[in-house]
Amino acid sequence: MLLNIATLFSVLAGVIGLLVGSFLNVVIYRLPIMMQRGWRKECLDYLQISPETAPADDALNAGSAEEEPFNLILPLSRCPSCNTPIKPYQNIPVISYLFLSGKCAKCGCRISMRYPIIEAFTALASIVVAWHFGYTPQAVFALLLTWSLIALIFIDVDHQLLPDSITLPMLWLGMCLSLFNVYTDAHASIIGAVAGYTALWAVFHLFKLATGKEGMGYGDFKLLALFGAWLGWQYLPIIILLSSLVGAVIGVGMIIFVKHDHNVPIPFGPYLAAAGWIALLWGNDLNHLYLTTVGL
């Protein structure tokens, strides 16, 4: 009976993950634009320049707030090529993409494979989380964190941004959960948040002092603080170690095999997010393995 409940819960999490993945595609695309428009408006207000006389920026002005709402809900999804609204039955995660052969039903424009990939990836990650934690409160909150991390990963890849509107609420949620010992206690959570932020803040300034360059952004500090708040300070070393190793291997690989310009920064957030997610699920085992390996 327990196995059946676990299986059903995992399947349900996968289905919900597909739907959430579809919404995450919207968040990943629209949230950076919303942020950039907000920054632009603040700059124009500060400089006392009216939007009508400001230099045009097609990416930020198209469908501006004065003409049409632009948020995570409106406007409704539409083809970027012919601007035809996408009907609900054409927006079913993964299935609609396969049914339409990856093309717009109206103009035949190719739809990026990234959309179904994010949907399927979100569903798979949701199944793993549900199976690992079982039918527990830990699973519910771990799903929320997982979905937030997926959005952060792809936004950072696209724009080298880790939006505070995602990171900070999740950080505070982790600290609130520690009051009920969901993943760790409040003492470890508070120290973890402070230590997580301070650790990368120190690395940032030491690197800048030594090279004159900025090696990472402040969003990375907040993301590690988030994991410290959720999991406690004890997990920070393994998260830093995992993210650094993976980031170094992928970074060197991109420079050697993809001819990535070493002067173009590679976002650290995706590696940090992946390492934190792994620690969320298997942190105890990894810490035990690490301490055993170093002989502690």
C-alpha cells in the first residue's frame, strides 16, 4: 500500500511538473524583460525624461505597459512570428509540441525545442523529488524550491541574472521552515544564510583585488545564502565543492572544444543551483562520503 501511495504521488508530481514547466517557460522569457523595463522606467524617471522622447528600444518598448499589459499572465501566449494567439489545446505541455511537429499551426514557424525540454525536465525533477521524500511536507517544499531553481538556471544562462524576486522569497521561506525543523533547525539556518552569503562575497572581493575583474555577481551570494537557509551551514562546503568542480570542468571544456571566448563570463548560478539541489536530496550521503574520504 505504501508503495502504491509513493508511486501515485510521484506520478501526480510529474503531471503537475509538466504544467509548472509550461509556466516556467513564461517566467524564463518574460521576467527578465519585465525587470529591464522596470530598470529603464526608473532611469527615465530619475533623469526626468518622458518615455516618448527616450531613445527607442524595440525589445523593451514592444507591447509596453502603456499600450498593453506585460506580466506573467498577460498577454496570452502567441506565436512570435505571426502573432497568432495559441489556443489552449495547442499549449498542452510536450504533447502539443509533438502533435504540431514543433511548428506553429498558423504560419508553420519552427518552435524551439527548448520549451518541451524544460517541461519534460521539470516533470522529471518533480518525480525524483516526490519519490525521494515521499508523501511528506518536505516533498511539497522541495518541489517549490526545485521549480524556482529551474527558472533561475535558465534565466542566468540567458541573461546572467538571478532575479531577487525569486531568490529572496525562497531564502526567507527556508528560514521560516527552519522554525519547524523541516530540513534543519533555525540555528543552523541562520548561520547558513549568513555564511553562504559571506563566503562568496569574500571570494568575489579577493578575486577582484587580485585580478581587477568581477568573477561572479551578487545574485550568486544570495543563492548560496538561500541554500544555507534551507539546509544549514553544514551543507555549504559540499555545495561549493560540487559547483566549483562542475563549473571548472564545463568551463574548460567549453573553452577547449566549443572555442568559447575566455573573456566572456560563464554564469556560475546554474552550477550552484544544481549542486544545491543535489545536496537537498543526497546531502547527508555526500557529506558522509566526503568526511570519510578526508579521514574525519
